[in-house]
Amino acid sequence: MVPQALNDLSARPRTRIEALVIGASAGAIDALRVVLAPLPASFPVPVVLVVHISHGRRSLLPEVLGAWCALPVAEPDDKQP
């Protein structure tokens, strides 16, 4: 089920919102699935996740999220513009 606020955002042909930003802890994986899984690949704004993960460990979060949602998923690195 898509939260009503996200349905409203998707239905607008033009919006002033430039990005959907979500902050979460590592324990929020199930909540992220609830929010992200229903979003279509054509979602009108970028979605940025800021998730606390352990330092020095490779995260599988990009692969997990990529399997759940239609949006492209990428993990940033220090050299990205």
C-alpha cells in the first residue's frame, strides 16, 4: 500500500518538490520496502536514502533495494559528482 502523500506526489504533473529524502537506521529495512516497493520507475522525483550502516563493512542494501523496487538503485562513492 502506497502512503497517500506519495500517491498525491505521483499524480501531480508538475511539482515544486525536487527530491524525496528518507533517513533511516539499519533496522528500517522493512519500512523502506513498504515505502519504496510500490513506487513506479516513472516516479517524478529522485529518491535519496540516508541509512546508517556499519563503517568498514560492505552493504548489500543497494542489491536488496534493487530487487524490491522499480527505481534504479546506486550507492554513492566519494568520487561521484
